Amino acid sequence: TLSTLVPPHVAWQTGALKNGPVIRKTTDIAALAGVFADTKSWQRCEPGQAVYDVDVLQTETCEGALFTGVTHVHPGRVGDEFFMTRGHFHARREQGEVYFGLRGCGLLLLQNERGEARVEIVTAGSVHIIPGYTAHRLINTGGEILSALAVWPTVAGHDYATLSDGFSVRIKTDGTGWRAEASHD
Ligand code: PA5
Ligand code: NI
């Protein structure tokens, strides 16, 4: 007989994942030492303040398998700089990823191995094809939670070390919206 399985479910309005074994990882201010430019403002932040939560469906990990996860970046800033993910290259550099905006507004900061950066605007329904050899960071430029669904190969891995000195641009408030500033570090 044909088996009928109830698949996992994502609520498009909120990014809430259901019907699957989901693992949540919360990254707070204290965990992001050295990530934001303004160290004095970072020290004044509440260390336990959540910056982003990632929910990932538990999946078999093997060549060809895919992870599915939702990242929720909270609204906020450290000094003038918007809350954002740490950002990474994939350990297996050739592996790509797809992001889908679900709610809120922000930017996907992309940077190639030559340090050249570009941004894509993330809104509900936006689709972002991240090619291989491209580092990526999600930034919340709005006043609401920014949620995006991501799908990536389980073999991709995360390389945080290569960009431990940061991306080549930083996204800061200009009072009403955002502006990009070249990094100095
Ligand atoms: O696979 C991805 O790119 C995302 O799921 C990220 O891991 C997530 O947004 C958290 O960002 P980071 O891994 O840079 O802390
Ligand atoms: Ni990734």
C-alpha cells in the first residue's frame, strides 16, 4: 500500500516549523564578540539579549541530503549597526544555498572570495539564490522580526574563520533606512 506521510510544515506568516523534529539554536549578544564594529556599544548591550534564532529540521546528513531551516533575526542595533547573523562561507566552498524571505525586511549580504560585496533586499516572498564560493549574512534593517527560510546541502558545513575579521561592508542606520559603509578592520 502507498504510505502517506504528513510532511513538516512552515507557517509562511511566522516561519514557525511544525510536524518535524526541530532543533533551535539561539545566538545572543554575548556570543557575538567581535562581530559588531562598535565594541563599546556591544559591551553596553544585555549579554543574554537574543540576536537571532535558527530552527533546523533534523535530517539525515549525507552527500545529496538537504537541511531546511528558518532564521529569525530580531530587530535591534549595536550602536548604528543592525542586528545580523555572524555570516559564513560554506566549508565546502562550491556548495550553494537558497533563502526565501518570509516576514519583516532586511538584507542578504553576499561576498565573494575576492572580498567583493553586494546586497539583496529580503522581504516576504523574496527568493535568493546563493551561489557557491559566496559568503552570506542576514541583516534585519526593519523594526519587526526578520524571518527567512533556507535550504542547503548537509555536506556544505560552515566556515566562520575565514571572515572572522568581518565582511567588507557594514550595514548601519541612516536615521530612517540603511546605508552601507566600507569596513576599516
Ligand atoms: O545555512 C545558513 O546559511 C543559515 O541557516 C545560517 O546558518 C543561519 O542564518 C545562521 O547564520 P550563521 O550560521 O552565520 O550564524
Ligand atoms: Ni549557509
